[in-house]
Amino acid sequence: MIILAATPIGNLGDASRRLVEALENAEIIAAEDTRTTIQLLRALGVDNRPRLIAMHEHNEVEKAAEIVELARDTDVLVLTDAGMPAISDPGFPLVAAAAAAGVAVTVIPGPSAVLAALAVSGLPTDRFTFEGFVPRRSRAAWFAALAREERTMVFFESPHRLAESLADLVTALGPDRRVVVARELTKLYEEVVRGTAAELVAWAGSGVKGEICIVVEGAVPASTGLDDGVAQVLALVTTGTSLKDAAAEVAEATGLGRRELYQGALAQK
């Protein structure tokens, strides 16, 4: 059996009893970084010294077959440096290979930076999407593709690129979109900063350190956005602007369709 085990994302006190027991009893551990796993064992007072197999982003596809075969006869505990394996960390190719081979996979749940950041953000939690790490290149276009996403969005980002990413987010999603940056979650210097996208660009400009999660407010639902746009068109019409020109002006300002705005306003006149 393959056992995916979540490890603390900062505070060692978040290690569950099940995790400690699994570490104490493990014969084989597939670890993102074997040095980090050895440190974790020591920090948790675990004397067990299992066989360690390095499984990281550069070799996980090749290692998957080997680990799946081992898991047919012996439980293999899978760990990443922090958080849940397979969630923006090594593990997915292994789980996919195990499923294809009919090898059982189970989980020891625990700390999650994604869920922790979402929970403390103060943004809607009923529907959300995790988008992984912000790409290093073409960030503005990447954010633009998410401009109409209505669910709350969660991202990972490097502290060295945070200010640039937030600036690209402003370009693509607008300066007033609500954004939360959760830094060093569960650690001594944990910080949660809330504001508009423009405000957080200014805040990040002085430099930020630590592990970063970005939580971004979803877009206004299309129907509501169109209703608001139509109202703006009608307001312009009352000032003497022609319906056609008013629809064009609001379309340019909001990104809404000029034809939809025109027809919506015409229907309400």
C-alpha cells in the first residue's frame, strides 16, 4: 500500500498522532528530500530509521514504477517537505501509476497551506480553485485567462517575484480586486495582509520574505456584471450620450460586450 502523509507546513505541533505512528512503523519512506525527512524524524523524536528513497520533481516519473512494485508487498510512506504529497509537490505520477497497477493508496490528512490561506483570507470559501504556482513567464496573460473566474482563487508564489506578480494581477484583473497574501503560515512570523490588488502591490514593493500564498477574490458573476454595465449605459444616456456611444464607452471600461450592453439597455428604455 502507498500511504500519502501530510507533514507540518511550519509548526511541528501540527504533526498528527497518525503521522508520528506512521513514521515510527515505516519500513520504506519515499521522500521529496531525504535530508528533510531525517530532520523531521529527529524533531519528532522518532528513533526509527527506515529505508529512504528520494522521489522529487526530477525523478518521480522514473521512480514511480519502482515504488509501486515495492508497495505490492510493503507499505510505502510518501512524504514531501511540507504539506500534502501530490498537491504542487511530488506524488501525482506515483498515485496515477499505483491506480493503474491496482495498488492501494490511502492518506494521512493534515496541514495544507492552500486550505489554511483560504480559511484565514476572509474571502468566500464556498467555491474556490487552486491554481498552483504562478508561472515565471507570461504572468499577465496567465492572470488574464482567469479574469472571469468567479470562484475564489489560491496561488503559490516565490517571495522574490511577489511584487511583480501582483503588478501583473492588477493589469489583468484590475486594481480593485480584493487580494490576501498569507505569509509564513503557522510559523513564528505568520502574517496575513488584506487589501485591494493595488494596495498589495505597494505593500510588496519593499520586499517580502517567507513562504507565500495568494488568495484572490473571484470575478463578479457575468449576469450581475452585465446588469451593472447596462445601468452605467443608461446613466450615460440620461446625460445626452447616444445609446450606441454609451454602450461603446462602458464596454471599453468594463470589458463587457458592446452588443450585449446595447441590447440590454435598449430593452430597458
